[in-house]
Amino acid sequence: MRSQSFFAALFVAVLAMPALAQNPPASPPTRIRGTVEKLDGNALTVKSREGEEVTVTLAPNVTIRYLVKKSLADIKDGDFVASTSVKGTDGKNHSVELRIFPEAMRGLGEGQYAWDLAPESLMTNATVSGVTGAPQGQTLKVTYKGGNAFRQEGRGVLEQLDGSLIALPPVEIIPAEGPFDYVAKYLAKATQEICPGRFAPEITAQLMDQALKAHRALSCGGYSRSDFIVSESGLVYLETNTLPGLTKASLYPKALKAQGIAFADFLRDQIALAAKRAQK
């Protein structure tokens, strides 16, 4: 069971029918957000929020879902809700949309995962366990089980020309749905890879310390990346990659960029270090 707190101050609604978008499917969905332009038979034309007109062919058994407007005062302990949130400057999740599920939908899509409403947004489907007032709106405490009850992290270590080691900024990984596997990494567009990761200072310090220790213990040369799971019970070490990828889809270049190191400079220094090792 996991607890989460966020501020709710904007849109609140009650879902009147089951919502597919709130229940993560087995494969990554294609979500279209926009305004309905017209309906011609089973062809629905939508103007997406990017301005593009998209035609969707509706299935014969298509289900239409709608919302009933509610206010923050309607939220109470025990309600099962779906909140779309973004991280505020205070480091807390701030809800930009919140839906109250009817009782028949309790447990649907329970958990927390990346969402595509806004950059770095999260969807949290959970049970309200506390409602308190706050200057900027109500603060909701929710609990949920399953889903992504942890965040995965990749921490790069870089050897410099003088032989000293530095730990690069951590990369926070929030899978779109389920585990961070091949689908989540390369196919699910909603998976987020955030660098620097949004970890508490003490967690960031622990990640740095553990990544440096792993690099030294394994006698790595040049550069490495150690992966961890960041959970409420602490850090879980997964593995150390002694030759992490350097493609556009890789995590290590993201960390280099966040550190302010140009990729060409990184390659030049690695070649120089390799030449030094070859002379020993």
C-alpha cells in the first residue's frame, strides 16, 4: 500500500461510465485529445490539441463516456479518484484534473503512472484517505496498491582525465504502465525519463554514493551506469552497466547534458583515457 499527497484546486468531475483511459491496457494505447469536429456514420473527426485533424473509425460496440461536474467540497474520505498531477516548484504533486469514480469502478487502473496530459504529468488512481484545507486549495492524501509503487533510476559515473570520478545527475524513469521493459523504453511514448531526477536531496546523495562504490568495486574504467529502484523502503540495487549505451535513446547522454558536458568532449576524453590505459 502506498500513500501520496497532492493539492487539488482545479477540475473535478464524476465519471458516469467506465473509462478506458483510466485503466492501463496491456499494450500502449494511442490517445487523441482534442475537439470533436463531426461524426459521419462511424467516422469521428477530431481536431487534436496540436491542431491536426484526425479521423477515428468507431467500433460497432463503441462506448460513450461523459462527466458530471462536481466541486472540491464533494470529495470525501473513501472516494476512489483519478488525479492528473504535475510536480510544482515545491516538489509536491499538484492536481490539474481530478475525477471521482462511481463505486462500481473502485479499483479500476489503481496505481500511479506517467500520463500525457502535460509534460511530466502523472496519473494516480487511488482511494482518498484524508482531505485537509490549504491556502492554494485542498490537500488530498490518497493510498493505492499495485501500479508503479516505485521509481527506477539510472546513475552515471564518469572518470575524468586526472583519474578522479564524478557521479552524473540521476535519471528518473517513470514507466507509462507496468515495468520498465523494452515496450516501456522504446515503444510507449508516455514513459518519462527525467534528468535531473526529482529525488529528495538525501536520496540523490545516496544514489551518488552507491553508484561510485559500484564503479570502484567492479574496477570499471572510463564510465559506467548503475541502476536502482527508489522505493519507500529504500534503494534497491539492480545492476551496473560497464558499457552503457550512447545513442539518442540512451540514458547516459541525458546525464552528460544535464552535467553540462558536450558529447564530443566526452568522447575525446574517453579516447585519451583509453590511450593512457594502453600505455600502462
